[in-house]
Amino acid sequence: MRALMCEHHGPPEELQFRDVAVPEPGPGEVRFRVRAASVNFPDALMIQNLYQRQPPLPFIPGSEAAGVVDAVGEGVTGLRVGDRVATIPFEGAFAEYAIAPAFRTTVIPDDMEFAVAAGFTMVYATALHGLRQRGRLQPGETMLVLGAAGGVGLAAVEVGKLMGAHVIAAASTDEKLALARAHGADQAVNYSETDLKQAVKALTGDRGVDVIFDPVGGALAEPAFRTMGWDGRYLVVGFAAGTIPAIPLNLPLVKTASIVGVTWGMHSRREPEIHAENMAQLYAWYAEGGLRPEVSKHFPFEESREAIRWMMDRKVQGKIVIEVAA
Ligand SMILES: NC(=O)c1ccc[n+]([C@@H]2O[C@H](COP(=O)([O-])OP(=O)(O)OC[C@H]3O[C@@H](n4cnc5c(N)ncnc54)[C@H](OP(=O)(O)O)[C@@H]3O)[C@@H](O)[C@H]2O)c1
């Protein structure tokens, strides 16, 4: 099969297309014919040896995909050859065939396109797990989303609205903010043109925000934290800005606020029943039209390297997808 290989760590331009053996599923795994794969931030980190969980070299990058099951490993129940699925292998998806754990593989609705399904699970499941189990977001609360037009950010905007929150979107350009508003955000702050803390305080007054969803980190984290209200929850989701922020611990004390980590991958492994309930909720919302996945760009398989570069250049809005097979 054709696969994009990472043979040494480095930029996406150094990845190579190779012909390799089709992999065999082990116990608890399925193999699927990849139809579409989406690009997630960890894909860009892994090829550079910058991610917290690194596969040994050489490896095939690609954390998320959708396709058709063509082999089922020992002990797998509930999935059959021929099922149309979305899944998170965490690596191996930028190839014609890939292996994924069954517990992170879901059968997709008949009317869901592979390109949409390929980018559905990671961002929406992270948003819902973050806001529901970790953030305890309540109807009527105010939430601030940083990087609100990126993959997980835009998903958090939609999920937050469906959970009844008032959503303030924050992003680096007016175009990105227009997208966040089109997906339900009530208010918008451009943090490359205005001071984030002052702008959010002007919107929320003395009350502050109840939940902050932060997949960006870097220099935005502390000013964002300073907009927190009483008993607020700051969700640490990711560090797309490239630096891990250090929050002075007097801030959670004086604000009586919590800093809460969100790790969806570990959650889905350790708490598979809650993950399955969350996925059922997400597919129900999708069927009702409550979730409107944004696929802003499609790349042919042979342009997979360009797709990863597109994400590293901060150009992604919603999701970008690699069409692996017709
Ligand atoms: N904790 C979890 O379980 C979990 C799950 C999935 C993803 N994540 C993490 O969440 C983060 C976002 O992932 P994603 O897939 O949503 O990525 P994405 O689509 O590229 O979105 C990231 C956003 O971060 C902002 N950003 C600020 N500085 C940036 C820079 N130097 N380069 C790129 N983006 C920058 C951009 O928004 P502006 O231009 O508007 O600032 C961009 O839209 C990553 O760190 C990822 O590892 C965590």
C-alpha cells in the first residue's frame, strides 16, 4: 500500500511516500481502507519529535481518519467488515490502510461524508469531554474560547452553545472571528488587535467568565486567566502557540478558580463508557443539525505534506482533510 512515512524527525517537506505492507489488526483492533484523513495539530508535532507520546521511527503519521472496515481483530464486537467508520488511530492514517483500536472507532451515519467524518471525532469529543466532564459547563454560564476558529476551538464554540452557554470567541483575525460567529459565537475578540483581558472584561463586567477553553496557550494564557470569574474553570487543552504558559498560582487563589487539564485520548482509553456516551450525544446533535462541521480545505493524498504545512502556518479554519481514496 502507499503510505506517507516519517523516517527521521523534521519538517513535513521531508516526509516520503513509500510502498509498504498492509498492516494486520491485533486483538481489539480493526483495519480499515482509509477514504479521508484529517490533519490534527499532534500530526505536525509528532513528525518533529515535539509531541508528548512519540512513536518509534520510522512511522506513518496521521492521527484521525474515516473509511471502511476491511478486517477485524480478535475479540472485537460491534464492528464488522464493510462498516463505514470514523476513528482515531493516533498514527498511521496517512496511508491507504490503517489500524485503529475498536473502542475509539464508531460507525458513522449513512448520510455523513467521509471527509466530514474524518475530522469529527477528535475535535468534537475533546470539546464535549472538556466542557462537560472537566469544565462542568452549566446553561447560562459564560465561556471564552481561544483559537476559536481552529479545529478544537470551533468545535468548542458549537458544543458550548448546545450546552446553553454564552460564548465569547477569541481569535487572531476578523475572518476567523466571522467563522466563529457563523458557528454560533455570541461575541468576538480579535486578540491580535486588542488587549484580550481588557476586551473580555469590557464584555463581562465584574462577573468575569465561568469557563475558559484554551487550546492555544503561550502569551494569551495569563491575560485570559485574569478574566476569570468566581469558581471559574480554566481548561488546559493545548499549546498551539508553541510555548507552555506558567500561570502565577496567586491567580487561582484570589479568583477561587480551578486550572483543569483535558486529555481526551487518555480519557477515551480509561473511561470508554463515558466516551461512548459522549459520541452518542455528538452524533445525535449532528443528526439534529446542531453540529455543523466545517471542512475548509481538501487536499489530494499526494499533497499530504502541504496539508501539514498549512496547519503549521496557522492557516486552518475548522478542519482540513486529505482525500486518500475516492
Ligand atoms: N487536550 C486534548 O485532548 C487535545 C485534543 C485535541 C487537540 N489538542 C491540542 O489543541 C491544540 C489545537 O489543536 P487543533 O487541531 O485545533 O489545531 P488548529 O486547528 O491549528 O488550531 C489551533 C489554533 O491555535 C492558534 N494559534 C496560535 N498560535 C499559533 C501558532 N503559532 N501556530 C498555529 N496555531 C496557532 C490559531 O488560532 P489564531 O490564529 O486565531 O490564534 C489556530 O486556529 C493543539 O495544541 C493540540 O495538540 C488537545
